[in-house]
Amino acid sequence: MTALTRREIGALVLGAGVAAAASSAWAKTVADWRLGFKTPPETLDGDLKLLEGRLPPELQGNFYRVGPAQFERAGERLGHWFDGDGMVQRFAIGDGSVRHKGRFVSTDKRRSEQTAGRFLHSGYGFGPKAAAELRRVDDINAANTSILPIAGEVWALWEGGSPWRVDAQTLDTRGRQAFTGPLDGAPFSAHPKRGPDGDVWNFGVLGRSCVIWHLAPDGAVRKTKLIELPAASLMHDFAVTAKYLVLLLPPMHGDAGGEPKSLVDRYRWHADRPLQVLVLDKDTLTIQRRHELPARFLYHLSNAWEDASGTIRLDAFLSDDATFAVKTARDLALGRANPDPTGRLTAITLPPDGGATLDVLPGTGEFPRMNPRRVGSQHRYTYGVIANGIARWDLATGKYDTFSYGPDTWSEEPVFTPRQGATDETDGWLTTTVLNYGLGRTELAVFDARRVSDGPVARLACPYALPLGFHGDFVAA
Ligand SMILES: [Fe+2]
């Protein structure tokens, strides 16, 4: 599998890159959203200052986030948000105070480009002026997408290659997570799911090949399987239920042809093809059911569960097409445009007879999260980012509660931490960050998950601004 995998990814990403236009009009003003796409120093350390409210005494631990952070080298501007080298942020919360630490992940990609002093690698959506030869997929692994706390470490995840192991305290990079045998370097997506037993499920896609991963709580491999997908679909996230794995394959297929400038340029949107759904049995890892939905694109799901009749219910942010992947993420990195989120939270019902229905909830948003204790079982509430704020969607009533930080802010993913011993789904906190570019700083906000509209119960200011990130997780002390 490894040899095929590497040949295939090589074909996907090799080729001359097209230089991203260096933005001569790169704004440096503070009240500018482009502050979120500015390269920070190699390391950051600072204490947060309480602005309002009070940190809940029970909320103690480390809140980790990761995102792209290297946006230029040698005068060349990075041409796609998803290709920036990952920087891990840690907010250590305890005894009423918060301390921040930020470190770049020292990937092979970063080290080689630091040494060269320029961008070397064609990646997800960016091809530098002069691309180096790709030897293996991890050469372009930016470790910039998500965080998996595991076995006392945090893994910084990309989606096409290996996790990168990071020291949970110092944030020093310990190295690539090298699985044994043919799994070494195999794709490991940025959206693993940890079930109530602590086991970790994940997938990884390369063309039409998909690796299914089942790991023990300590990261040891329990089981893997290579399956063939019906199409080479751009798939970023998936869902698990008590019995099943649910894969959603948007009709963004790797059949664009021509000479690819980067990975995403291999893909083409097919408005006349369905969003395909595959349901796999967790024991046998075989496909049990197939469903078809109207043509929609998605990055993220919240959760899935099955009822007694075998009907699977899930919710995800669906978009009309893949504009974000091919255009918006480039506009953001190049400082051209900053549109509001366009995804619509959609409740999807998949009855066992193979049918499918969609119910669109109000508003637009992204980065769905829910109570992690409900992964794979019935949940009622999904939380997510909206323009300038966060929201809580109630899947039972179809209503949502919102909170806005006000203008000149960019809200980031809210992470749910259940209160210790809580049985009610909503009993816990949302920890989140917001770039307040009007004031030139990143802020940390903690919400009572039962009362999102009331605003944060505590809000603290970093002494600096951090680049906008993707995903994170909270590790309770
Ligand atoms: Fe993601």
C-alpha cells in the first residue's frame, strides 16, 4: 500500500507550481482582518489579562489549538491558507489565570524550507515559484489542521500523511508518528473521533484509496483496512456511531486532468453528481449501506448516531459547492477577501432502506463541535462559529442562539468541556478564541454552554495577536 500511496500522491502534487501573487498591497494596519494571516515569531509566551467576568474554578487544564502560521518566505506570499506551517497554541488555564505558549511544529517540510530560506513544496493549494522534488507525502505535511491529545502527547494533524508528535507541556516537536510497516506515512485525517471507550477511529484518503484506522486509547494500532471509494472525493471529516463509520463523499472529484499546480487543482466540482454516503460496519470495516444526497460540499460534521430502527442521524455544515477550497482559502491567504461563513448546518437522516433527507437549520457557520461525551450517540446541540461570534443550534427545535463579539473580530472554533460528573448534555463550558483585529490581539473566551447568548463568563486578552487557526481540544487537568 505504501508504494502505491506514494506514487499516487506524487502524481497528485508534483509539477511546476504557479507562484502565488505576492501582495504588494499587504496591509499592516491593526484594524485589518489580515492580521490573522501574519507570520508570528518562532515562539510566543505570554500571560493573558482578564478583561471581564471570572474563570470557572472547575475549568482547569490545557486548551490546545493549531493552525497555519507561516505566510511568507523570501518575499513570496503563501497562496492558500491550508498550506501554512502549523503552529500549536496552548492556553494553560488554572487557578484563575491563563498562560499562553505558541510553537511552530518542526516538521520535515518546515525544517527544509527554513534551511532553504524559501518555499520549496507544492501542497494542498499552493505551488511555490520553484517546487522541489517530492520524495514522500510527508515532505509537504504542514501539521497545521487539528490536535489529537493522546498518550500524554498532543499530535498535530494534517490529513494526507503522518501525525506529528508534540510535547504537551513544552510544545517541542518530538518527531513524526511513524506507524509500523506499510502504515508508515499513510494518510491520517485531521478529524479522528474518540468514542466513549477512549478508542480512536479515523480515515485517510489518497485518491480512491481510503485507510480506515482503529487505535487504542494509547495510540497503538488495533486494526486498519484499505477500502476503495466509489470516487476520488475531497473528503475532510467523517462520523462514527455506536455501530458504524459514516463517510460523506462530496462530488469534488480528482478528475480535473491537466498539469496540477497543487493538490486541489486536481479536483473538479460536479454539480450533477450526488454527495455519496458510505456506511461501514465498525467490526468488519465493510460497506453496509450507500446513500445519496443532493450535490453539496462539506468540510465538517458534528456527530452521528443511530436509533433503534437503524436510522442514522447526523448534522454537518453543507455548502452549495467547493468555492472555499479553490478560491476563498486562497483569497484569505493573499489578503484579497474575507467572506462570512457560508455553510448551513443541516440535519441529515439516513434510514436503513437507503433513502436520505436533509433539514437545513437557520444561519450560516462552520467548525461544528458538540459535547465529546456524546460522540457516536444521540446529541441535541451543536455549537459552531458564525460571522463575528458563535452559536448553539438545537437540533430538536431547529432554533439557534447566537452571540456576537462585535465588528472587527474573527471568531474561532468553540470547544466543549463537560463539567466533571455532569449528566446533562449542556452542562459544561465552551472555550474558544477570537481574533480582535480592531484591538490587535487574540482573546480567550469561556462560555457557559447552556447560555451562549449571554456572552462569555470570562474573557481574557493575549498580549499579541495569533494567526487564525483551525481546530483544537481541551485536556482537563
Ligand atoms: Fe477540519
